[in-house]
Amino acid sequence: MTPEEVQQLLESTGAVRRGHFQLSSGLHSPVYVQCARLLEHPVHTARVADALAHLFNDTGVDVVAAPALGGIVLGYELARQLGARSVFVERDSGGKLALRRFALNKGDRVLVAEDVLTTGGSTQETIAVVRRAGGTVIGVAAILDRSGGGVKVDVPLRTLWSEKLDTYDPKACPLCQAGKPVEKPGSRPNKKEA
């Protein structure tokens, strides 16, 4: 899939929203990409997972790990297509990501699956959880990198669409300054504004 095809698929499923949003990173943005709107369609999910699988099909993936909630469906389908196990990390009672329901075998070759990357925070947390559990992270696969290549990880990062989508510190947000109400559509509690 080309980046343009991925963008069109996200647009046509209503995954791309425009307005004033607070992202789970705490940053504000005029664009929110809710990949769940794409992933609710199994045919579309299979298509993007197939494209991501082709980017990693020569790496010998044993397990696909995804952060809850957004990455679970994508991670499952990606694992299915790669012939791997599917696990997810989720927040514990202290708010930290953990492998609460699953275990890894020492040396499992793990691909981290993400729907959308903004700052890479949950991706870094997922990588750390996998490594503490004995897995070897061999890469990160994502539908969208909204940082336009700004997210840095110490393993190969391959995405279907990478574009710098505007984000603002809440203290300097032009949308806030214009008095536009902010929406918080993410699946996890937002970081507190400083």
C-alpha cells in the first residue's frame, strides 16, 4: 500500500477527524486519527496488516505485542498473517504498561504493533516491557507515524504512512487561544496539562 492509499483508507472510514483534540500524549492537535474506525472493518484490517507483514516477513517474528487498547486488533491480525503469537500490554493499577495476561519465552523475537505513533511514549514503554519479560524486540510496525519521522526507537521502525501532523503544547495552542473547545477522544487517560 502506498502512503496515499493508507491516507485515503483512513479518510474514507472516518478515522481522520478535524477539530481541536487533546491527544493521549497531552499535546493538542487540529487532527485526530482514530484507527479504530478503520480497524472495525476486518477487510481493511487485513489489508493494512498484510502491508505491514510484508515489511517484516523476512525477520522471523515469534510474537506480535501491541499496547492496549488501540493496537490490539492490528496486533492480532498482524500476528495471524505472520504465523506468530499475539499478546498485548495493558496498564496495571499503577498506570504502567505490563504483560498482565501473557508470558514470553526467553529470546522470543517480538514485533511491536502500533496503530498511531505521536511521541512514541507507549511504543517505548511496550519495548521496555517486552525486554524485561525476556523478549527480543526486532522492530516496530505502525499504520501511521504522525510525527513525520520524529519518533526514534532503537529497532527498525516501519510505517505505512508517515507525515508531520501539527501538535501543540497546550500552553501555546492556537486553537485554545481562539477559544475552540477541546475534545479528548483517546482510550487512555490524558497526561495532565502542566
